[in-house]
Amino acid sequence: MLTKACQSERLLINSITNHFNILPKQVYHTLFYTSIPVLSAKICIMRSKDLKYLGYGFGIGALLASLFFAGYFFVPQFSASGRSSLFGVKSTPTAVFTLTAQSTSTSASTFTAAATITDTPTITFTPTLIPSPTATLTAIEMKIENGEIAIRGPLTREQQIKLYEASLFFIAPTYELSKQMSVRINNARFSDPNTTCGPLSIAILQRAGIISEEALVPHDFFLINPDLGKDRSVIKTAFAPEQYTNTRYKIRIDQVDWGTIPLAPGDFIYIYSGTGGNFEHMLIVNRVDSQGRAYSVTNYNTQQGFVIDEALLYDPADSNAGLFSQWTEKQFAKLGSTGYAGFEVWRLKENQ
């Protein structure tokens, strides 16, 4: 008895014969029906025998297919935008290509691939250039550079700078201010700026560190007179003979050739009134400029009253300039006259 598979083969042969009509049915029946039973029997027996192995094969194939699809859908996929995957793994930047359709005059469409690169910003460290320090001149150094202060005489450059700075401290350009400064210098309640020249001179030198503050106080030079023995002793306390030279010039201060015997910074000057004078005066030369002109921060009378200010003493190129000229002219006599009997200088010796 033929199996269902063999019957199917015969139906297939009859179908082919009826469709093509190439050979008479008898020929096909002879060719196939006589040989096929043997072949069909063997084939049909083999298929029924190995059917269970074929089932095993399909089962294994289904298992492999399920593993493939599981791996495809559940293995972590990395997004093109660089965000984290399903399992929190951070992706690296990738290039994203976008297809953009562009229509042309023809019916065909042209697709252009435009690459969009998403990259991680790169931190670039740019070194900051630190400007090299530029030397800045102080106000006094500027005066030295432009010749307003000339380093001359026995005092060192540092001493002359300190002397100039110290003198500026005592400037009081009005009568009220000068009165307050006089009280401070003399440490006396009723001090007046018209008699404070000696104490002011010592205060400037002490503030500059040129003479000591231990041996005397500024008020010790109040209304001092070198012609008096006791006052001369006080002067020697401040300007010891072993450290200072002492020179007396008996010539009117407006007739001195200052180009020949110039004053120097730090010089202590006592001016004698002489005949025609009405006061005697003391001062310190606080600077000399490149033109040989000498200056002092001192107290002197003005139309507005006594002040303490820096003033020009003399100009070697102009005999009519400065206080020394003014104090010997009759037209300014009401403001004070002195210097007719000359002056005396105490100067620090070289290398002291």
C-alpha cells in the first residue's frame, strides 16, 4: 500500500502529463509507475524514518534564530547622538549623516549626504602673559630727572631726598596754618610763626634724620643768637665742630657771588640784620636745582601775613630774584629787612 507521499507523487506526474501533453500517458505511466514504486518506497520509508531528526533540526534552527533576534534587540545599542545606552554606558562622539532629498528639474530625486559632526569640546589652555614690572619714578625722582633737584654738596643722594621730603611736611601756606604748625613745632601754646625760624630749621633736620633728636629739641633754637656764648654752645650741640664746618661771611646777602660760594642742601644759615635791618633769621637749604638756584622751606612775611612755605633764596643768574634780594630792598622793608651784616654757614663735612 502506497503512503500518502507516494500518492502525491503520482498525482504530480499526472498533472505534468496533462499539462504538457509531450508524451502519451501510457509512456509516462510506463516510465514512472513501474520505477517509482521502488524509489517511492525507499524515499517514503527514509522520510518516515528520519522524521524525528528533521524535527530536531527545525528545533535547533528555531533556537539559533531566537538567540540571534534576542542579541539584536537586547544587546546595548549606542545612540548616534552620543547619549547613554540602555545600561548607562556612555558613548563616544560619532558622525551623524543626514540624507536630504533635493528635487531637480527631472523626475528623479537626488539625495545628498550631509555629515553632521558632534564632537566633545576641547579645552585649550592659553598662557596668560604677565607684564614685566615697569619702573615708576616718584615725584622727587621726577624732580631730579628734570633738574628741579640737583644732587650737590656733602649730603648723599638719599639724605638729600629725605631732607626735601621732610621740609615739605612743614609747609603751611596761610597764616592760620602756619600758626598751628608753629605751635606744633615749638610744643608751645602761644607760639607765633614770625619767631619760629630757628625751631623750624632744627625740626626739618631732625625729621630728615640728619641730626639727632636726643641732644636737643627744636624749641632750643628759639630766638637764638650766635654772638651770645650760651647760644653758641647750643649751636655746637646741634652742629658739632668735628662734623660741621662753620664759616662767617661779612657781606650783604644781595651782593654775594653765589656762583662762587654757592649754598648746598642741608646748610644751616644764620642771617645777621646789620644796619638797616629789623630782624635776624635762620633757615635750612632744602634743595638746589640744576641752575644753581637755592631754595628753603622757611617762615617769611607776606602781604597776607607770615607763612611757612618753600621759597627761592637766590638765582645766580638774576641778582634781583629771591628772598635775599627782597630782604635788602627798601620797597619791601615793611615786610622785613635783614642780611646787611652778612651771614654764617654750618655745613656737614665731606664723608660724614
